[in-house]
Amino acid sequence: MLRFLLTPAALVLALPIGLSAESRTKITKPVDESRMHTLRGNTRPEAVAENDRGPVSNDFAMDHMLLQLQRPAEQEAAAAAYVESLQDPGSPNFHKWLTPQEFGSMYGPSQQDVDTISRWLESHGFTIDSVYPSRMTIAFSGTAAQVRSAFNTEIHHLDVDGVAHVANMSDPQIPEALAPAVAGIVSLNNFKPRAMRRSHAKYTYTSDGSPEQAVVPADLATIYDFNPAFAKGYTGQGQTIAVLEDADLYKTSDWTTFRTTFGLSKYPGTLTTIHPGAGCRDPSLGDGDDVETTLDAEWASAAAPGAAIEVASCADTYSTFGGLIALNNLLNSSTRPQIVSISYGNCEAENGATSNAAFNSAYEQAASEGISVFVAAGDEGAASCDAGGTSATHGIGVSSWASTPYNVAAGGTDFADSYENDNSKYWNTNNSATYGSAKSYIPEIPWNDSCASTLLASALGFSTTYGADGLCQSSTAQQDDLIGVVAGSGGPSGCATGTPAEYGVVGGTCKGYAKPSWQKVSGNPSDGVRDIPDVSMFAADGVWGHYYVMCFTDINNGGAPCTGAPSNWAGAGGTSFASPVLAGVQALVNQARGSRQGNPNPVYYSLAHNTSVFHATALGDNDVNCQGSVNCYDSAATTGRSGHGHHGGFGGGPGGSGGGTQGVLSTSSSSYAPAYPVASGWNFATGLGSVDVYNLIASWPK
């Protein structure tokens, strides 16, 4: 056939590219600033009178703001179809990755529209930092006075619970003529996303309870079957994993100590820190996020000890998260990593439609370039809009940073050995020279620290999680620190586009991302939307005695000296670990196949029924406690408690009231339908399950 006579470059040029450059031009009227269009849903709820501390000065620097552009609908569909064809072995486009310039030329807005918008920004005195080759984003800088002049909104100082912030006080506006080509401003405030990390918690154990088993790289390699891959030389060599951060490492020597102590230094892995591209300033230690940078770099290296680990860090500005600056600059550079890991997030209904569009667009571009993007699904069960809270009050929602169709959403599991009173079956009593003690794969349960966990309720002697006699309403839950929105995240996309009627609550004009064709597998609901997580890995912070160890010596930010046994080092959990670990797994796959693989999800889901590749979870849920009337079941009726259960692990037992009324997050507020239990096949608690690394590599299509 003729297509086989074409060169790869000719194939790209021969592809359908949607609309012509001329028909892509959407700005057809003169820019008239007497006719303005409001970019709705772009004001933080904290921007109210009681928090207002007055306007910033006129010359207050608003650096590296991002104006997100939008394609015509037909062009968006063409771009999505091309990216999907990249993973279709039967397509002539299979693995025909694009450059940023090709992606922009074929699928971006017209150059005429980009130029018109740039000139308008410059007319208000803004400096254009970068017009990215994708043509989807313009980075620009200026002052608060210029923001007020151009966008008709003021930037004010805020005091929110004693924390200083700056933010716009009303929705920005743009000339009506520009609206067809502009999605909006990604952000005009400095409210930061949440790192998906939980410090190692000290839970109360009975005297005959299970010992703590800290997870080190040797344990990870044993449990998830890395060792046969390492033995074959698959260590990630030749692959670059970029971890996206807004802080540098506290000390690069921590990374070196981690690798030396745990036997990883025999592999040829490297570490570099870069501050890529325009508008990217060295963040130093940021605001204490050096712990996130450290764990990302160390555990990506634990999974791929031969890979090049690249800390891509940029300082936050008053409008843009440093990790997003780093991502955009990397995607549009001449040297692009094969793999990216992101351990931050924010829920769809709070992030806003423009910011959601920015991440969707960036990940889509990454997929077109063959870059695999891994994102922490979250640490809040199905209640991502209540991250960090003691109770879910906003109902079911997921992180927009993880819910796009173009990234792998990394969920979190825990080990079931303590629940089953069977630690000795899976752990040796003595450590190896590299401190490993795991004997084999350990059955997994969803990671869940909340009193809404049915497994925790059973272990503590409660027959229910809810109601007057349930665990969540007991003194036991209070004493054992089980009142909290803490669990591996999963749920349906609900507010990727549109604007909620109530901030942080899915509703109003909200819509989720459409379900990708590859996600239609057994267990995945016919809900028409993208569901997360995709796959999961261990992410617990100690509720059943297991957590991750890291070398992090910044004492002022929760670190500890990396001396003596690693059980004395810093420890933590969260899907912040699952994301870089899975990124490391992808580095091994890429090395084994000899090329970058792009979005791994179509392959993952094609292997969904291969029980040698995925470890299914059979028990538990990622439900969390809640209050209020949104997706919250709180019943005074109860079947009572059954007394102390037979499972070990925790002190205490059924007790009296724990204070304020606590319900459990439910898909029904009138009956108990917990969000979400494990189920056969794919499920909201753990996705496809965790991976057997060697079998995944062996099963990956050639």
C-alpha cells in the first residue's frame, strides 16, 4: 500500500489536520473595549469583604500569568482523534509523535488569532513572556494596575484564617471580540494546589498488635516484582523522568544517601535539577515543599534506579503554580523527557474551568509528543474538594489534575496483612543488608484512614461506620485520629467544564470529561464520564502499620537525620508516592520496548483482564466521613455494634459519642451507598489494581 512508502515525516504531513488555518480564525470583529465578556467562575470564594485587606499597590508584580486559548470545536475533535490514533497499532499514526511546533501548526488556534490577542495584551503594557509553540497558552507579565486596566478586576490582599494571600476580587473580563478564541486566565491568585502527601501517623496499637513495617525500596521491589526486571537489565536506563515541583531538593545528598543506603547506587541513575524556560525562577526550598520534591525524586529512583531523574522546579508566582510553569516549558522545549510525574492537585469544582482546560490541554500535548504523564489521584477518597478537612462537606468530586483523559491517575492501596492478623506470613523478622524484609506480594486493600472504612470499623469492633453506634460517632474514632478526609482518591469526573452553582460542589453547568473509549472495561460504570483512578500502588501512611521511608533532613519541615536504622528516618504516605513509582515503572517499560510510549492508559486497559499483570483488591473501600447534606448519609438508626472484632492492630474499642455528628460519604443521601467499595474488575477505590512490574513489561505489546 502507498502509505508504507511514505517517510514518517510525510506521514505526519499527510494526516488530516482538521480545519484550515483560515477557517480556524475565530476573531472576526474589531477589538472594542466598550463591549466586554465576563470570564465567569474565576473568583475564589475567599475573596469576600471579611477577608479583604485592601488592594495591592499599582506596581505589584503579577508575573507569568497564563492566558489559556481555545480551539474551534472541530479542531479540538481532530486533535483528540489524532492523539487516540497514536495508540492504535492498526493506525498509520501509531507512535508517530509530534513536535510542539507540529502540534501547534496542525491543531492550535490560528496564528492570526494568537497575534491579535498578543497585540491586545501588549496594548495594556503587558510583557509577553512566551507564546508557546502549541499556540494554546500565552504567558505574560505585568502589574496589578495593568490587570485592572485590561481585565476590569482588582487584585487585593486577603487574610484567610491567618494566612496571607492575594487574589482578584471579581471575575475578569476581556473584549467580546476575543472571547471565541480565549478560554480564560488560568489564575489571578496565589492559592496553591495540595501536595498529595500524608506524614507518617502514629496510631494506637494494642500490646499484642502488629509491628510497624516501614516500606523501603527492597520491599517495593519484592512486593511488586521489580527484581526479575532489574535482573534482565531493565532499570530505566536511557529514560528521563521529570518530577514537576515548586521547590528544590533540601539537599541533593539526601537523594544520594537514600540510594546508597538502600542498594540503588550500583545502578547508573542520575539526578539533575533544572529551572526550565521563560518565567521559571529558582524556587529554592519554596514554602516547605522540599519534602515533596525529595520523596518524588527518591521514589522515582527506587522504581527506576537506572533512570535520569530530573527535578524540574520553578518558583510560584502570585498567579501561577511553579510546577505548571515547569510543565508548559518542558512540553514546548527542544529536549523533552519521556515521562512526567506530578504529585499535586486540586478538585475540579474548585480549580475552575480555565485551569482545568489548561491541564487538559497540556497533558493532551504531552500525549501527542509521546510523553507519559502520571498524576497523584489524591488523598481524600471521593471527596477531593474537602482535601485537608476533618469531614467531607462538598460531596463527591475528583482532582482535575488527575481526571483528564491524557494522564494516568495513580491511586493508593494499603497492605491487608495487619487486617488479616498475618504479618509473619509476609514479612521476615530480620532485615536484609538493604533493610528489606518483605517476603512476597502482599494482598492489598484500599488505603483509608477514615472512620468510614468498613475494614477499620470491623477491626475495632463496630458493625457499622455510621449512625449513633457506628465507628464515626465513637470516642474510638476521636482517640485514634480517624475523623478525617484521608483515603486514596477515586470517583467520576463531574466538573471539568462549566461552573458549579455552589463553589466546590458539582452542579450548576458542570460537566465531566467524556469517557475515553479505552476505559470501557468490566467494572467501569456506564456513566459516560472519565473515572479515576487508573491503577494504584501502595500509598498508606501507617494506619495498618505500613508507610514509606525517605531520606529528608530538613528538620524544620518534618525531616529527620538519615542516620541509624531507616525506621528512624522521615516517613510518609499518600498518592504522592504512587505517581513517581508508576512513572519509574514506565521507565522500565520504555527501556524494554526501546522507545517512548505516550499515554499508557490504552495499554493498561487492554490488559485489564490479565490477572498476572494487575493485583485486584477484594476487601475495603475509600469512603470517608462527612457532614451536611451533599452525598452524605447520616442515620440515627443503627443495627448496633457487635463488640470487639477478631482483627488485630488497634487499641480501643466501641465507645461513646465522639462529638459532632458524622455521616459517611454516599452516592445516596437517603440510604447507605458508600463511596466507594471495591468491586470485581475496575473499581473507584483502586482502579485496575496494582501492577506486577515484570509481568507488565512482559505483556506490553511490542
